[in-house]
Amino acid sequence: MKILKNSKALSPVVASIILIAVTVAVSIAVAAWMGALSFNFMGTEQLQFTNYAWGASDAYMNFTVKNTGSSDLSIQEVRVDGNTPTSLSPALTTPYPLTKGSSVTFKVTNTFLPGVQYEFSVITTKGNIFGPYIKSAP
């Protein structure tokens, strides 16, 4: 049997070099893409409820949140039982910036019934919900 030689075909060495070059180029592109994806997740938002105190005659509650994450965040909203409270101090007319490691105390004025559990949640501008922080009114 006679093996035909085609002078127009690539040699096996050239074909191997091209295959390796394409593989390396694709792997570099995938690594860059994955690096860009993971860069967005490097800074994490994390809030921790650290303290609370009921006010006189259960008319208000103070609670403190601390930014324990690896990046700064902004608090968009505070909710009590899933609803925006009627009175909140500091007021959240604009997002409240909270640098990492710092904390803020919110004063929520509401009609709290003795012995009833209430859920407090904090929502950031990125849409992350922290809580519920469940406490019973005294």
C-alpha cells in the first residue's frame, strides 16, 4: 500500500504548535474572565446587630448595627416586621454611609405591645437584607 503525501497539508509539528497556542490563548481568556468575576465579590457587606434597648413605656427601641464586612456600605432602609417604621432616627432620606468597622444606633419609634416579638431588618443599597433581629417588647 502506498501512502500518499499531500504537499498542501500541515506537518504534525506545526499542527501541534498551533493547537498548544490556541489552548494557551483560551486558558488566558478564561482566567481573565474569572478574575473579573471574582473581583466583584471581593468586598462583602456584613452587618451585625450588636446592642438594643427599649425606651420608656415601650414607645421606642434603640438598636445598634456594626459593619463587620470587608467593605464600606450604605444603609437604604430599616424595617420593623417588614414595614418601614413611622419614625426613625437618624432618618434615611438618603442612604446612610457606614464605613467598615463603624457602627450606628437607630431609634425606632412605634407602638410596641408588651410581650410581642418584633423583627428588625436592615437593607443596604446593594439590596442585601440583614436580619431579622427578633426581640420581644418588655
